[in-house]
Amino acid sequence: MASDQTRTAILSAAERLYADRGFGDVTLRDIVAAANVNLAAVNYHFGSKDELIAELFVTRSLATNRERLNELKGAEEKGGGRAGIEAIFRALVGPTLRGCLGPDREGSTAARFMIRASIESVPPIRRIKNREVDHLRKFAAAMRRSLPGRDEVDLYWGLHFALAMAHHTIRERERLTKLSDGKCDLNDVQGIIDRVVAMSVMALTVGETQGKAPAKLLARDAR
């Protein structure tokens, strides 16, 4: 097997096994057996299990972050250099939620791997999340342009809140479905995005909105 084919086979097998069984239950021997390669090939291409996990997570994260930034760029261009706060939050959380939720995505290996990465806080993924924040700085800058009078610390908390709500929705979707007796439709991905964005905007601009629900949600609930 050619070197690049071997690398691809290892990555594919590892992603599938991690998505199915989690990071703690999968060994390198499981991966080499599934990829039909030898252990030396894993050590040659990745060095360790942690490096293999990091490679998979970075690959998937880069695609999500690229989509986020493209949406942010489009929103700012449409706004003449300054996007509205709702559009900024939509660009921030939309790609993640669309990538992991919905009947057409949840069954995919990539989505299940990223859901597993969100649920299980393993060291290599945690280190990457704590280190790779440059794309989030661009969102913070866009938020400052959108809300120039808002305290900068509030903006960081607003960004953090939006990300937390999106990731918690992914991690705890089954519990929310059970808690709401199915009233919260976790297959309505666009509806989820609308709600996460609406609540994030409301939390950040509460002094301006005075607790009024955004019109988009009022219209949705009226149907």
C-alpha cells in the first residue's frame, strides 16, 4: 500500500472507531487491524495515539472554521464592512450545528466523530481548543464593529455563551428531547440555529431589547 494510501486508511479507520466507541476504548491495535496496516505505520505517520486524534480533530475543525469565516466575511461585505450581531452569531454557530445535527448528518462518521469530540474532553483535543483561537478573535473583532458601544468583556462573554449553547445542544440533544417530551425538535436544525442565535443576541443586548423576544422566534411560535 502506498504511503499516502496507508495514511488515509489509518485516518479513516481511526475516525470510524472513535466515532463508534469513543477515545478511551479504542487502542492503536484496534486501529491498525481495522486499517489493515502494521503498528509501525501508525508510529511513522503520526507518532502516537494523541497525535492521531489531534490530526483528525484539526482536519474537521479547519473545515468548520473555514465555513464560519466565509459566512462572517459574506455578512460583513453585505453590511458594508460591519455585520449585524445576529449575522455574526449565525456565522459562528451555524456551521457547527449544521455539521453535527439533523437526520442527514448525525449518521455520518465525520459528524459522529465531532459529537464524540464535544462530549469527551480528551487532552489532545482540549489542548487544540485552548490554543487555536485566532478565528474566534476575528469574530470578537466583528462584534466590536457591530456593537462599538458595548463593553469588550461583555462581547467575549457573549461569544463564549453562544459557543457554549451550541456545543451543549450537540452534547445533550437526547436529554433535551426527553426533557421536553419531544416538543424541542432536534431534527429542525435551522430552528435550533435560530433559537441559539436569538438567545445569544438577547443575552448580549438585554439592555436594549428589555427582554423582548426576537420577532423571528415570535413568528415561529405563532405558527
